[in-house]
Amino acid sequence: MAQPHYNSMPARGHGTAPLFNPSEPRELPRYFTELKFLFASSGVTDDAEKKALGIRYVDYNTSEQWLSILEYQPYDDSQPALPYSYDNWKRAVISLYPGADAATKYSMADLD
């Protein structure tokens, strides 16, 4: 892993830190969008570092759950059948929350 970028990312609880409330699963894609922006602006490219930073901003119980996901394990070049990339992990996290998938968004027809 390259030099960690923890100093260039906002501190947990800071006003610019991304937030996710597990009781509002529809907000999860926005959480990951905010992380993507912060990764780009801070030069974070390493998948293991992205995962570590991804759990940095959530509450303790949520972080423990996200850490326990199999896809949190680091990517292993020697086992390409197990591609535990950041994107794999992110999809696994989203799958934990019914209603968080972009495919479940409301349409105008739902409002009628």
C-alpha cells in the first residue's frame, strides 16, 4: 500500500466528512459518491486504503458489520478468482441494505 492519505481526508465527524445513517439505506449510494469525490481529491487509489477509509466514517456497529464482509479482505494477485477490490466490497455493502440499490429508486409513476 502506498503512503496513507488519512491526513488529506476529513476527520470522522468533521463537517465535510461523508455521513451514512443505517436507518436511511437510500442514502448509501450518496455516501459512496461522496467517498469517490474525496478519494479523487485526496489522491487515494489503493483499494485496501479505500476500504479502510470507507468504514472510517460510519458508526461502530456499522463498521463492524462492513469489516466482516468477505469482500473486505484485501485483493490477492495470487488468487485472481477472489477479486476483493473496493468496488466488489462496495457492492457487497450495498447488498446488505434493501432499498439502497439504485435500481430501487422511485419513479414518477410511483408518486401517482
